[in-house]
Amino acid sequence: MFEQAVPFTLAFFEVNLNNNQQFQPYLQSSYAQFLSENQEYKLSLITGDSTPKLKTSIENFRRENNLK
């Protein structure tokens, strides 16, 4: 799974530190799906827009499993 994250890490730093927009296409969920093909563990890419739903899901999981 670590190998799947490397392209995203490189693209993230290229776009955000070096302002190299040529790497922007690699920061898309469709690219995560491509990297996950035929892999046991799937790679997911989320954005800030997903924060409320993710927070709710985590809270529900904790409540259902008696976790703090």
C-alpha cells in the first residue's frame, strides 16, 4: 500500500511547494482508483469537502464500538 501513496506524495509536493501544476492531474480520485486496480487494499483520496461526512462516520463508528 505504501507504493500506492508515493505518486500522491510526489504530486502533492510538486503542486504545493514547487507550484508545478503539471502534477495536478495526479491529485485526482480517478488516479487513486487506477493505482488501486488489482490491489488488495484500495487507495482513497478525499478532500476538505468530505470533512463533515468523514467526521460523522468516525463519530458513529466510535459510538457503535464503545470507543472514546
